[in-house]
Amino acid sequence: MASLDGLKIIGYTRYPLSSLLTYNGVTVLHYLLGGFGVILGCGFSWWAYALGVLYLAFAFIQMYVLMPLWVCPDCVYYKLKDSLCISGLNIVSKTIARAGSVDHFARRGEGLWCHNNLYLTAKIFPILAILPALILNFSADLLVTFLAVVGLLLFRISVIFPKVACVHRRARNICPNAKAMGL
């Protein structure tokens, strides 16, 4: 156990199921609402569906395929016995990727096409795509969808990362995201 401003912090080897469900639930909901918002904002045309489906494919692939292939093999949770990370993707990674080096874990944030940038793109794209549609073609449904997607992003940044995920992460001392948040 460590201390952070008087709070006792536990580095989880196995995150509780509630944390795993919260993290993945917010992620999936963000992507689904984002894809729906893109389609709704573009007026349900054939190209709106194409853009929405492309966004959903990109978002889910970067999170649930590329992360276990590129990031997880270098994470401490890949090597910890009986471990379960906040996303549960260390389990998936162990079945589809070879172990990497914990020394390379910080590379997830290096370069233009790094996984951190892909992850941020998946979170921010629907907001940037819905905003002009909201201005040009206002509707209450689109506004609610936009606010929900923004709210999910803010919830992730202000609650999930600092209070549920990163603060309890065993790899927080080598994670570029945790360092950026001062954890």
C-alpha cells in the first residue's frame, strides 16, 4: 500500500469486477453513442452509415484488437500471475500475443501513430464530427447524444482514470498516462 495525499492506495493485481464492468461499459457506450451521433448528425444517408460504421470499426479495433497486440504484451499485468487489468485485455493479450518487455511499455505514447493517439482519436472523433452537424442541423436528439458523448469522456477523465483505474494500477510508475495525470 502507498499513500497519496493521505489516501491509502492499493495496487490491484486483480481489479474488481465492478471496475472492469465500469471501464468497459463506459468505453463501449462511448463508441456506440459516438457512432450513432455521427449517423444522426449526417442525416441517416448512405455515407452517414458508412462513416458511422467506419468509426465504430476503428474504435473497437484500436481498443479490443490493437491494444492487446501492441500495448498489453509490454504491460506488467501480462506477466503477473492470476492478474486482471482494468480492461481485462491482459487476458486476451495472453492468448493472441507474445510477451513483450515492461521496459517498452511507455512506447504506447511515442510517435504520431502510437496507441495513445489512436485511443484519443477514438474518443474525440465523434465529438468533432457531431459538433458541426449540431450547429448546421440542430435537433434535441443530436444535442442529447452530443452531451452524452462529452459527458462520458469527462467521466472517464475525471472519475475512471484518477479514482478507479490508474490510481490502483500496478504499472502507474511506468505508464505515460499516469505520469501525465500526476499519479
